[in-house]
Amino acid sequence: MLIAINAYKQVESKGTKMKDDKKIAKHIHKVQYYETDQMQVVHHSNYLRFYEEARTAFMEKIGLGYDMLEKNGIIIPVTAISCQYLGAAVYPHELEIRSKITKYTGVRMTVEYEVYDLVTDKLINQGITQHAFVDKEFKPFAMQRNYPELHKKFLEYTVEE
């Protein structure tokens, strides 16, 4: 089971449309000064990095780390990104990035994100990344055929909408 651990305080779930806590990863990121502009507001491009940071941490926690997948010849490139800004993250606040797999076919995967400012308790960003499963030659393949055990693990952590 995934548990959010914060060295400063316990992270509690805020109002969200995300459900099924076992399948939702909660990742804490402390805004760094270099991520901000002169007004100490996080530059918009950093949210894509936050998504990747949260997604890779989630996958490692459930036993599907990118290092292990790539050693097995599985590459999961991003094929599309959507990002909606609802507020601003500022230095030196901490953010909670919640990620969940919302669609998984064995050939494609969709991950959704919600970013909360832990100081203001506000939802400040929502996003989606879409991915494909390809081999080292970037040819798509079906996980259920080539890696049935890993396929089951992906299914186990997919949130049914």
C-alpha cells in the first residue's frame, strides 16, 4: 500500500475527485528557488518535471521502476501532455503531487496528476500524460503478450473511472 510520508507533517487527503487511495501516489516536492522567476513563482515548465518526478516515484513504489523496465527492454515514452494551471506555486512552499494511472491497455497508458500547495491547501494544477509501451527499437508491443506478470501489476494499480 502506498503511504505519503512527509518529514515535516503528516499529509492528509484534501477534497479531490481522485479515489481509491491504494492506487494514488502522493509525492512531496519542496519548491526550489531555481525553479522560480523573480517573483518567486514556479515557472510553468517545471510542472512537467513535477509530473515525471511523481510518476517515477509512484512506479518505483509499486515495483515497476523505470530502471527495471528498461533493463527488460521496456521503454515508456510520453506521447502527449496536458497541463491546466489553476493557481501558482511559490518558493518555499511544499507541493503534494498526486498521480494515478487512469487508463491502461497494455499498449498505452494514461496518468493523471493533481498538484496541491500544502501551505494554502489549494489545488493549483491538474495534468495528464499519455504513454506508449515500445521496445528498444521504438516498436510498440503489447505488455500482456510479452510481459504478462508486469501487465497484471499495471492492471492492479489502474484506477477504474
